[in-house]
Amino acid sequence: MSLKDHLLARIALEGPMRLDDYMQSCLLHPDWGYYTTREPFGEKGDFTTAPEISQMFGELVGLSLAQCWLDQGAPAPFTLAELGPGRGTLMADALRACAGVPGFVDAAQVILVEASPALRAVQRETLSAHKVTWQNSVSDLPDAPLFLIANEFFDALPIRQFVRQGAGWAERLVGAAGGTLTYGLGPVAPQPALDHRLKDTRDGDLVELRGAAAEIMQRLGTLISQQGGAGLIFDYGDWRALGDTLQALENHQPANPLGTPGRADLTAHVDFEALTDACPCAFSKVTPQGVFLERLGITARAQKLAHTLTGGALQSHIAAHRRLTHPTEMGNLFKVMGLYQAGHTPPPGTEA
Ligand code: SAH
């Protein structure tokens, strides 16, 4: 049996399913889910993320948070948490860079929030030199100052999609026809969570909602505002999203999101405005990733590393720097938003 057969049988029994249910099954089904059964990153995988492109990314992210920690009087102990750490590369690079900040690594309780057992095993290996614990959810994060990293985590959280019809919304659902998964629309109904979108949409426009993100932001923002700390959230997306942004990637190629459930990565743009709606702490402007990295001195760091490299390694290092920062590569598509306590300054690289 495949995930597709399983979903077709479920739809035959229960009727069309919500897109967030579909996405959740595709990504995290215990037997057939994409993250639960595969290691999706790198050249052999389906996509490459910023920390996998160059060590400079994790180093600068770690140092931005370490500066916040120093500015707050070096609280100890504190939580250094990452959501959806993938292969654990970002955290390893951050901890290595922050070893130069006296007291930081010793005071850090490193917590990885990871749903996939397969990826937890990879993270255990990458971070074998460090004491690390794993949690299923941000609700289990301890009451302590929180210094938080999330790179391409929110885009993997399931979304629902709604098509505007008059003053109401029809939900886009996943159904079946002739053994194939297809989209359909549910009945038109009011959606209080989309009231603010009645102002900037027209009939037929599609908007997305990510319910799980609101709960997560509520918890993170409460911890940071009450206990202190800071956060850096990176993702592709923008302040406000409009239209269908659900995308599937298989072997680095775009694929049909309904075509091969469980075998392709499924993501959708992050609507940063929606993240802030549920966030009780202060947040920075949404900043392009390239601008953030330049502000933190990535070019100086790249030049320093370049001195140690020659030939092909030097060429790929130069390409990696460009890929992370250039506006036509990841520099503008990816954004970062800083979280911080009201009355403090936003994390270095972001601005109020
Ligand atoms: N941050 C990493 C990986 C991004 S991919 C990098 O930059 O390379 C998304 C990550 O989030 C994976 O580790 C995936 O298993 C994890 N993930 C997805 N949904 C999750 C959820 N609901 N709870 C916890 N982890 C989740």
C-alpha cells in the first residue's frame, strides 16, 4: 500500500479532506510521511537549505542570538531551541561560532523540536559533541529565557486554502476522481479568521491560513516576553500572502502537490503578518535574508574563509556566498523576522 492508496481509500469512506490534513499526512504520516521516512536535504535529496549551503549561515545566526544574550546580561541557564532542525547543521555551526562567547555554550540548554524520528537520528549524529534534548512541541519548552532559531520550519506547517465568494469563503478540499487526487471546493461559509482579508481581496481570490503557526507563535512570544530571550525566524514568504503558494519539490524539480503524496516535499509561503497576529512579544521588520547576512558581516567572514581554500572548494565557497545573499538567488526570496522583548533592541541584523 502507498500513501496515495491510503488517502484514496480514506476519501472514498469519509469524503473530501481538508488541505491541512492532506499536507500533514504527506509530511508526517508515521509510515509514509515525507519527513518521517526520508532525508530530504542536499544534492541527493529534494531541496537544499541555507545551513546546508554554507557554514556561514549558522555561524552568523548563532552570533546574532549570542549578542542578544550578552545584551540581556547573560542569563543562565537559558534555552537555545531550534524548530525543525533538519540535519542539525545550523545548530552545530551556531554552537561552534558561539564557543568564542564566554559562558554562552555552558549556560545553553539545547532543545530541538523535531517531529521526525529519522531526522532526530541524523541530528543526534551531527550534534554528538553536545548535550541536546528533543521535544515534540513548543508547548514543552521550559519556563526560561528562550533564544530561538527556525529556518524553513513554518513553511512545512500545514495550511488551509479558501476561495473568496462574496462575503464568504469556499474551502479548497482534496477529493478523488478515477483513482487520482483532485481539488474541489466546499460550501461557502463565513471565516472569521479571514475577516481582515475581505478588504484586500476580490471574488475568486485564494488566501491561505496556517492554524498551527498561531499556536506556536503564542507560546514562543509568551516565553520571550515573560522570560526574556530573542528569536530569528527565516522562511520564504512575505509580510502578507495572496494566491495559491502550495508547492511540491521532488529531486529539486517542481511537482504536482497532489501527484506523489509522501514522496515530494510540500511547503507554502509564510505569511509573516499572520505570525505576528498571534505573537505576544515584540517583532522586527521582515528583512530580506541577504540584507540580514550582509549587516552581520558575511562578506568579511567569506573573505576570511576564502584564504584557506583553493580550486574547486574556493569556487563553491564563492558560489555559496552569492547563493545565500544575492537578490536573484535566496537573498530576497527568503526573509527573516526577529522576535524580542518589548523595550529591548531587535536581534542584530534585523530592525524595529
Ligand atoms: N531547518 C532545517 C530543515 C528545514 S525542513 C534546515 O534549514 O536545513 C523542515 C524541518 O521541520 C524538518 O526537520 C522536519 O522534520 C521538521 N518538521 C516539520 N513539521 C514539523 C512539526 N510539525 N513539528 C516538528 N518538526 C517539524
